[in-house]
Amino acid sequence: MAETRYRRMQPGDEGPAGELVGRVFGAQVAPWFSAEGVAEFLRYVEPEAWRQRLEAHPPAFVAEQGEEVVGVIERRFDAGLSP
């Protein structure tokens, strides 16, 4: 297994990060949300939404194995974390 590296999210990571978070959300969390809630969350992880937050918010971080993004964490202004 490749070594896992952690780093700040950079421009260009939005697509892989959003795809990973959306896929995990869809498999593990979405069944408990309404259709409206699922749609709202998926808008939150679209690449353009990530870009806007990266410009305005505290940093997000990714975990990589090789060239693949395998984890994402985003710090929020209220000191909470977003997956």
C-alpha cells in the first residue's frame, strides 16, 4: 500500500475531493437524507463551491496515496469540521 501523505488542499483538488466526498456521502449518508438534503449537499461539494470556500474559509486538507485523493477534511469558521 502506498504511503499516505497529508497536505493543504490546492487549486485543482476540487474535482477529486468533491468526487470522493460525494461518493462516500451517497453510499453512507444519503439514504437518511431527503432528496432535497442530498441535492443541497451535492451542491456543497461541486468544484466551484470548493473553489469559493477555499478563497474565503480556513484551509481544507487532503490525504493522498500516490496521486489519488483518499481523504478530505475542511475546517469551518465555527470551529467545526466538514468531511
